[in-house]
Amino acid sequence: MAEPILKLSGVKADIDQYHILHGVDLVVPKGELTVLLGRNGAGKSTTLRTIMGLTTLTGGTVTYQGQDISRWPTPKIARAGIAFVPESMGIFGLLTVRENLVLAAVSGPMDEARLQWIFDLFPPLKKFWDKPAGTLSGGQKQMLAIARAVIEPRDLLLVDEPTKGLAPAIINDLADAFEQLKEQQVSILLVEQNFNFSRRLGQTVAVMNDGAVVHAGTMAELAENDELQQDLLGLGLGAHQ
Amino acid sequence: MTEETTAMPMSDTGSGSERERRSPIEWLRDQRDHRAHLFLLAIMLLASIVVIDFQTWLVLTISGVAMGAILFLMASGMTLTFGLMSVLNLAHGAFISLGAFAGGTVLAFWLDGFASSPSFLINLVAIIPALLFAAFIAGVVGLVFEKLVIKPVYGDHLKQILVTVGGSIILMQLIEVIWGPNEIPVTRPEALSGAFLVPEALPLIGGIVLEKYRLVAVVLGLAIYAGMLWVIDRTRIGILIRAGVESREMVEVQGYRIHLLFLGVFIAGSALAGLGGVMWGMYKELLTPHMGDEMMISVIVVIILGGLGSIRGCFYGALLVGLINLYIGFVEPRLAAVATVGLMVGVLMWRPQGLIPVIKV
């Protein structure tokens, strides 16, 4: 396994009075795509939000490239090179596609070559360049959300369920985009429910249940072992406590 | 801000043959639904021109637009702070008073020599520092006010109302401490006082009398509106403000410190209130500590009417309020006070989110 870019040790987090994360241990290897699997309510999204500083961490540490970022404010985490695509996509619907990307390019004007690469990946963004992002379809919004995360080179992408509710053709486009990002050595932490999509892309995998990571290993190992899959992802997971 | 979005369905149906087939009624319905602010303004102008004779109507309209421009200056800061951080700052009126006193001091005491010269250019030597000083003082007090009063009560409207009303009382008392409890008369700069007569020889408008100051207010108001639109539409700061109105969290995720942005907007909003205050002070030619507070009802009507958080909406809301006051005041003075609130109630029944809504996505 490559050296870790991100490491969570015993991370705990609450939302209101509910304890959501009960000590998450997770390692994201540098330059690889790690898939975070698990049932609804297992704490996957909260894990991403806690890394990003959006949910307050109540215990444990988050280490990113050797630095403890547990108490950093969100903007500082973002500027350190972590991009976050939430499940809701979080695009600015009243802003145009262009303006959404202008904002995402924090360090100045957008790089032409990189923009061209994004247009090649997601042609609809070029077509609707000056249209309000709110008028895009669900799949196009997801394209914009991912484009926004990669408009500048980033070291780590946190992506929450990008395939949710999308047509198979668009899911393929997204998979191509992730393949290209992997080739560029971008580290990615992907939350997914779609196991086929995860199996195609993921190199490492972690499975969460009830606010903790219950299995971590390579994707190849999990993909080959039907019993393990059944145990972790099938009905067995419910009784896994 | 949402004009583009709402206007889009119209431009999309724009293939030539289709457009020709549409009847004028349909066109009107379209305008009503997609450009409610312009539709309402047009109706108000047309209805009044039928009832009032043309020359009077023209004078009333220019005065109404002047009043609207001043109202816009006073209200724009409040709509921005509400739109961006959903902070209800009821001390906004105190910033209007503060600006009026700061600017009035420059005009009436510090640079009164320049202000009393008959030359407009020499007057400007007093007017421009007065405007800048008012904006500066209101802005600086805004900075302190945000840190001390607003910051601890983010996200809690009830506390905001209590705390900002308290802050407002303190600010107005401070004005009394510094400037004394008495009203202070401020004469307009010489070149701006009085009126001028449009030469009789001109057709239609010949012979009407226009107050000079109102024309200046119109020009200044439009200039500041244009400047704000430019900032909001074209600059990165403007994009950030619009993005922040939609989702603060996602602005932070992009790597921007939303609190700095809000602090900047709060300072700018206070400075604009200060500017509006001087303009209002020169309009009334009398300064009282409560002069800003007295305007708060109109200011709140304007920002609700326009759609909370929308600069364009605020501008059109201010024009509508300024105009309806004068039209109704001329036709039936007893109804003038009711007209403003009546306008708001009517618009809200028709469009509950205001004329140009800023939808939280």
C-alpha cells in the first residue's frame, strides 16, 4: 500500500445530541481511489463532512499529508488541496456554469488547458456555459460539481455518492472521469452504494457500519470473496454489531 | 439577481414564427409573470399619467424617483446583510442617522465656506468629502458593531432583533451625546438649493419647475445602483456574494472565508446607509437622531417588496415606494401613509417572495 495522504484515527463526531461517529479509523493511500461502502446511516457522509471540517470533530485526529487538520476551519482545509463534492452536489443554481467554475478556481483565472480537458470530459458544460446552473439536469449538475472540484489541481477529492439517481450512460461518463483522475495520481475517497461502480474504480475499500470502519482492505480481495461481500454488504451487515 | 433565470423561458420560445403568433394579451401575461417589477412599474406610471395632468405628473415622477434613489441607498445594505447571512439588523436606521450627522457636520461646520459658494464645482469640494466622510464613519461603526453586537447572535433571529434594537438605541444616544439633543439645521449647498425653470419655449415640458437637489439625488442614486450591479454581476466578489446567498457552507468548501466576506458586506452596507443618510439629511435640511429610525418602515417595506437579498429587487422596490407615495399623496393626501403598506400587502399576496425572489437552493 502506498503511503497515506489522509489518516483518520479514532474520529468521533456528533450531530446535535446524537453520536454519529464512534471512532473511525481510516487510511486513504496516496494516488489511489478508496471506496467507502456501507448502509444508509452508517456514517459515511458524516465522515467526509468531518474531514472537511463541516461537522465538528469531538475526538480523535485527522492527519493530512503529515499535518493534523482536525481543528482547521473549512476554508483552510480546502486551500490545503482537499476538494469536496457533497451528496447534494452543492452547486450554486443561480450562478452560471462559468461563474460556478470561476469561484472554484480559488487561486486566480482558470487554466485554459485544464478547462479544455474538463470540456472534453463533460461536453454539456461547454454547451451550457452561460446558463444558470440551476437549469441543468441532475447528471449535468453532477458533472459541474466534479468539474468544480478538479478545475485546479487538487491532492485529494472527497466525493459523496456521485452516481445517485443518474442514468447508466452518465454513470459511465463519470467513471471515465475518475479513471483519468486516477491516472493523474489524484487521491480519491469515494462514498458509494453502487457496488459495480465501486468495484470498477476502487483499489482500496473500507466498509462502515454504525459509525465505525468494520473492514478495510483491497478491492480485489473483497470483489473475489463472495462470502465477505455477503457478510459486509448483504443482509449480514445488519447483524454485524 | 434571478432575472436571468426567470426571463429565460421567454427567450427560449423566441423562434420567429412562434413569437408572431402570440397575442398581446399573452405577451402581457408573460411580462407579468417573468418581469413583475417592470410590469408593476409600468402599470403605476400609466395609471398615474391618466389621472394626473402631464406636467404635474412629470414633476411628481422625478421627485418620486429621487425619493426612490435615496430609499434605495438606505435599504440596499440591509437587503444584502439579510440575503447573505440572514441577519436582521434593526439598527440599520441608526446608521442612516449617523451618516446624516457625519455628513451634515462636514457641510454645516467644517466646509461650510465651500458649501455656501454659488458655484457648483466649489460646492463639490464640500459635498464629496461629506459623502465620503458619512460613508467612512458609518462603515467604521459598522465594523465595530458587527464584531460586538452581530457576531455573537448569528443564526438566531429573535436574539438579533433584541440585540440590534438595543444597539440602535445606544447608537442614537451616542449621536445625542456627540451632537447634542437639539435638531441641527443643514442647508443644502448653494448650487443645489432652489429650483430651475424649464424654458417655456420647450414643447410639453416647458414651464415646469424642478428642484435641483432631486435631480442630483436621481443621478447619484442611479450611479450607485449601476456601480453595485457591476460589482454584483461582473466581479469575483459579486459572484461570491451571490453564491453566499445560496449556500454559505459551499462557499467555505470552495476555500473562501465566508465571515470575512460578510464582514466586508456589512461594512459596505453600513457605509451605504451612511450615504443614504447624508442624502436624506440634505433632502430634509434638518438632522434629528431619530431620522433614520423613522425611515425604517419604508426601508423594510422596500426590501420585502423587492425580495429579501435582491439588489435589483431593492432598487425597483424603492422606486415603487417613492413613486406611489407622491402619486397617492397628490391625488388623495390622506391615503399617502396607507399607500406604502398597501403596496406591500398587495405585492405579497400576489408574489409572496417579493418581486425578484432570491431562492435558497
